Amino acid sequence: MKSNFENPSDQSGAALIVALILLVTLSVMAISSMNTASLDLIMAGNEQYHARAFNVAEAGIERGIAINNFNPQVDPTAVTPTLVDSVTANNNNDKYSYVGSRPLEGKRSTLPPSYSGQNGAFSAYYFRIQSTGTSERGSTSVNTQELFVLAQGPPEDCNSPCGAL
């Protein structure tokens, strides 16, 4: 009986070539998977730092609302913006700064937003707080909050027509 494997020179090595091709293919797929996983980790980290910057900017707005004096009796042209710079918000070196101001040169409206009562019974005095939050890695978020203070009676400097802004 004659065997096909008696003479090694008769073998062409096709199994070796197929095995090498499969090994290279699996290696490329593994390297691609590792690169994708690394990129996903970087993107998740960036999203986390952006969320921290957003939250710190929101903390700046809350702080601005808490300590600013929103006095409608103060002349808006005499008000200088309140600036608090580089306040560390937590143990991660995240910082915020905010500016409180009167938009539109302090113009007033006799009608507060969504007010349907008697014209001239109340005046709305608008204020704006803009806060910039920066996370430890430099991600930045700028948030703006506008608010108004109601005062009884129409404003004395209300020019005609004296309606909503």
C-alpha cells in the first residue's frame, strides 16, 4: 500500500499559507478592536469633562443668583458688571467665572412675560448672568441665565410706547 505522505517534496504547503492568512486577518481584527476601544474611552472621558464644565458653569449661575443684588432701583448705567473670576468649584480644579449685568441698557417693560393684567400695574426689570465653566482638562461651557424682578407700578422712565421689549 502506497501512502501520499511518503515523500515530503510532494507537499505544496497550502495549509501553511491558509493558516498564515487567517493569523494575519485575526491580528488585524484584534488591533482594530483595540483601537476602537481606546477611541471609545477617550470619547467617554471627553464627554465626562464637558459635563463637568457644564455643571460648574451652572454652579456659577447659581452662585451669581445667590450673591448678586438684583435691585431695580439702581440706575442701570451706573451698574458695572459683577465679575467673579476663577473660583475653584470642587476638588478637581474645575473653575467658573460669571458676569452679572442688565441687558439692553437696563430697559424696562410695563408688562412682565406672560402677564395679562392691567397695563402699567407692574414693571419687569431684566438681569442677565453669564457663567463660564472650565474643567480640569480645559473643556469649556458657557451658560446664560436671564431673569427679571417685578416691581409695582410702571417705570418712571418708560418711553412711549411702553410695552413688552
